[in-house]
Amino acid sequence: MEEKRTKAKIICDAICGLLMLVAVAVYVVVGICSNVWHPTWVIIVGAAIVCGVIGIVCDTVSNIKKVEEQPNVQEQKDDNK
């Protein structure tokens, strides 16, 4: 079953895609300008870690909103009495 994509998820994916694109561009520019390729690969790894953190935060916020939107189970039991 496919989960519905929320506006927050679409924005999060766009930010991560843009971040990785910028990281690769910076890596290539720094590598070409300074001819130092080996240590600058850390830029891409760092961007991937930041992207993972952004994904975790977006998922957590989305899940919190889903929980807040659901009616409280205790309230439902009280309504049935």
C-alpha cells in the first residue's frame, strides 16, 4: 500500500535533492580549482548525513501531526457510555 505524500514530505525531498546537488557541485568545483580530490569527498558524505537527519525530523513531525489528528481512544470510550 502506497502512503500518501504530504506537502511536508514533498518539501523535505526537494530540500534533500537540492542539498545533494549542491554538495556534488561544491565537490567538483573544489576538486577542479584546488586539485585536491581525496579529502573533499567528505563533503558528499556530510551532505548525506544532513539529508538523513532532515528526513528523520520530517518523518517525526509528520507522525506527530498524524497522532494529534486522530481522536483520543479514551474520548471515544467515554462517548460510547
